[in-house]
Amino acid sequence: MDRMSALDAGFFYAESENTPMHVGSVAVFEGPAPTYGDVVRLILSKLPKVPRYRQRVRPVPMQLGRPLWVDDPHFQILYHVRHTAVPSPGSDEQLRNLAGRVLGQRLDMAKPLWELWLVEGLAEGRWALISKVHHCMIDGVAGTDLMQLMFDLDPDATHEPPREWTPRRPPSSLTLAAEALTEAVTHPFQQLSSAPTVGGAVRAAKELAHSGRTLAQTVPSLAKQAITPTARSLNGPIGPHRRWAWTEGKFEEFKAVRTALGGTVNDVVLAAITGGFRDLLEGRGELTSERLVVRSMVPVSVRREDQKGALNNQVSAVFVDLPVGLRDPVARLESIRGQMDEYKRAMQAVDANSIISMGDFIAPTLLSLGVRATLQAGQFWCQAVTTNVPGPRVPLYVLGKRMCTATAYVPIAGGTRCSIGIFSYLNTMTFGINADFDGYPDVDVLSGGIRRGLEELLALAKKRTEREVRAEAAADAAAEPPRKAAAKKAPAKAARPAKKTTAAAAR
């Protein structure tokens, strides 16, 4: 039986009436649109590679164990693949509104936890796919791997015809309870049986000491976060409706800022988002202090190379203070860079996979309560979720049609009423902003501010590059005259004696 990991179960338990916990995306393609039947047949041909898409969640009686994945005996592809349209010629705004409504609705938790919507009617003959997958089933990095399975790298790719599928018989409730009790007893001892040898224990002790020193260095920063004023007005209850907006930038723009001003591309992304939140708070009249920050949870993938393609969650998280109170964009970038460098040192010192697996020892009932308590704690600790998922840098196709853009959708939960999903594809990086409908009536200010924040950094990067070029040219010019004078003087001295000698010989 395929039992959920503790982290996956946490996302499942976090689902509630006002908190749909699915991730999603909106992908736009070149036209003309394929038929609905062609899309259904394509997905059916791919399902054998992703068996989770025909499985549903089966809770264990009395929550004696974490939920399991079992085959859905009533699986019907026509329920999960749907067909809709916007009035032609549909604009980006109409697509955003439609996607916001579709992505804001909960999945049916009694069925396999995914949906795919074919959208026709976009301008220029384009069409779109809106996808929804529950977070307990897949995280962002695994989602990229899955997308490459469902999509094609070759526009002329052929597909196998759909194959017959027979669901496995689901286990009885008695069997589930017995298996859960057995695992609860044996699992901790199985973990202990893999304890290291004496030599390994010595190495582990040295590594632990090194980890302790590194973590001790991060404690002052974490303590500082506890007393740093945050934009608490961005926290609050979450309703059933969502606002969704997006913006984008070219990868070369982020690299140009990185080259001129330092940091990583991800640091520049967070600095642009900081500019967006600064505009939002300034528009609300809430930019009250230079020390004010918007604290964002930034998921970090801890998936190892040998875990790529696994359909489960392998993520940890860090909390970054976005310094919205600072007026200088370069100072904001340097602040973010310093925090991320510190987190990188800490993440290298700690086995994040081991920390995540500690959840396997938590009783499911306590795990469920713990997840909900954590979501409530979000009302006080962080104001946003910002996740950056690297997508494919090669063109993708569906039924021979090239994907133009893709925008990510990340859920919101607890008191954190805004999430930003960043997705890179080819030369474009998109920002999908998911926000509570009542809490963010000005979500367009945030999306426009992110773009303005990037342009502000680009302008400063260009000025710095131009100054460096002028300074280098001036240095070259300052060194040039002596060399030229020396070069001219040497031949002149040689020429004059030669003329005298020639004249004397003539006489």
C-alpha cells in the first residue's frame, strides 16, 4: 500500500472550505486549438506514466495512520478533463478572470485530486490549458518533471493509443487499521536498526558540531526577525474567493541586474517582489517605517538527484524579510542577498531531508492538529509565500502546438493571504499572484509594482555598468599618452643622427 509521507499528509490535512490546497498553472499555446477528444486521448495515453492520476486518497479509520493512495474504481477521465471557452477574441484579462474562478474552486476530495481545463477563444487563435493538482500529490519541482512527461519536446511527436486499465481492489477498513498499527510499532525500530557504526558515530559527532556552529551563527538573525516590524495589515482571515494577477520579465533582465549589482537571479526576483509590496503598502498609506518588512516564506527544494520524478513533496522552507521600508532598491537587494547567503550556509549544515522525515514519527491525529496550528501561526509570522520553480528552457508542445507562456498558481493558507508563484520557461519568467479576494482589492498594484521594481533595478544596473565602462575608458586614456609619447620620441632620436651621418658622408 502506498502511504502518504508526513509532509504530503500535512498538505492533505490543511485542506478546508476556505483553503483549497492545490497548485496549478495556466499555459497558453499557439493556435489553432485541438479538439476536446484529442486532448482526452492524449492524457489517457500518458496516464500509465503517472499512476497517481487514477488514485484517490483513502483515510485510515480513526486516523490510526496517515492516508493512503488507492486506485479509484470509478475513475472517469471525462470528469477530470473539461472544456470551456472565453468570448472570442478573448483577452488576457478575460483569461485571468476565468482562471481565477477555476483555480479558486476546491477539488473533489473523494476523487483523484486533479483537473485539466481546455480553454478556447483566445485572441490570435490561441488556446490555453488550466491545470490543478492537489499539493499533497505533488510539489513544484515534481510538477515540472510531470509537465515534461505530459508535454512533448518535438512538435511531430507521436503518442501510443490509450491502453485498458483495471483498478486494483481497494483494501478493507480492517486491513487499513491493522497495517497502520503494525507500522506504528515497527517503523521506529526500523529507523533505529539503521544506526551508524562507531566510526560513523564519530563522523556524525564532528558533523553535528560543525552544524551547531553554523546554526549558532544564524540564531542572531532569527532573533532579529522576531523583533522586526512586519506589515501585519497583510495578514488576516481568508475567504472562499480569490483574485489572480500576473506579470512577467525576461531572463536577460534579471541576469543583467545580477551581473551589475551582485547576488543571484533569485535574489533579484525577491528584490523586484519587494518593490511590488512597497508600492502596495505605499498606496494603502501603510509604509510607516524604514525598518518595515514583508516576511515571505520561500520554499526550498531538498529533492536529491535520485529523487527526481518522484510524485511527492520534498521541500523545506526559509523565511526572508523583504525590506519594503528601504527607499534604495540596491540596499533592498543587498539585504535580501545577505539573508539568502546566511540561509544557504545553514541549509548546507543541516540534513533537511532528515528533519522532514521526523514527521514520520508523529501520530496522524497530532499531525493534523499540528498543521492547522502552523497555519494559524502564519497569521503572526509571515505575510506572503514566494516560490520560484525553474521550468524547461526548451520549447514544449501539446499535440504539435507550441506553448507560448506558463504561469504558476500557488495556494494560500492560514493568515497568509497572498502567494506568488514564479515560473521560468524559455526566456521568460512569469509571476502568478494568488490573493484573497477581500484582502487584496488592489492586487493589480502589486503585480504592476513587481514589474516596476524590476525596471528600477535595471535602470540602476545600466547606470552602474555605464559608470564602470567610463571609468575603465578613463583609466585607459590616462595610461595612453605616456606610451604614445615614448613611442614617438624613440624613432625621432634615431632619425636625427642618421641624417647627420648621411650628410657628413656626402660632404
